[in-house]
Amino acid sequence: MIKIYKYLYYRLYTWNLKSWGENELPQFNALFGVSFMMLLNIGILAALVELLGFNVFVDDTPKKEIIVLGTIVLILNYFWLVHKRNYKRIENEYKNEPKKKRLKNTILLWLYFLFSFLIFIFLAILTGKIKSYQ
């Protein structure tokens, strides 16, 4: 799973770099993207635990816990991906990726992204965190 996040970071970083340049801090834009996906996946795990009968959420919307968890994820990812220009090492690791492998990895990233959202929404509805409209 760590490889997926690292590759996702690389793709987000290079896309931001090409689109807006170094002045727009692409390393931080990519950091926020990866951290968001990690939080989404943590939400999936929390919903699965909730479905098993354990109360993960004390309130309907645990805002404080989400903010604290999000901050922790951002800080850890900062030291893993950005600190001491780690993003340059990650870029060097993937920049010579063959076109076939890049296409395959792009498809896998899109599937990961799509299924993460779909599973999260499905589990949120199933656990009653999102009310369905009839």
C-alpha cells in the first residue's frame, strides 16, 4: 500500500509541477492529495469496524478526532514525502518509467481512486452516516 501512496504522490507532484510550475508548491499540493486519500481509506477501515459492531464514532460527526487524525497524517506524510526534498528522490525513482508500465500504473491509480470513493460512500450509507433519500 505504501508503494501506491508513493506513486500517487509522484504523479500528483509531476502533474502539479507541469501545470502550474515550482512557484505553486507542487510538493505540498501532492502532499494534501495523498493525505486525503489516506484519510479516506482510514474512514473505510473505521466504517468496516463499525459494521462489525464496535462503536468507532462516539458522535455522529467526530470533527475533533478527524481534525487531529488529519493533522497527524499530514505531519507524518510531510516527513516521509517532502522534508529534506524527499519529493526529488521520489521523482528520480519514477521519472524513467517505461510507457507501458506508466499506462498500467495510471489505470491502477484511477481504479484505486474510484473504488476508494465508491467503497467509502457505500459503507457510509450502510453504517447510517449518510442518509439515503427516497
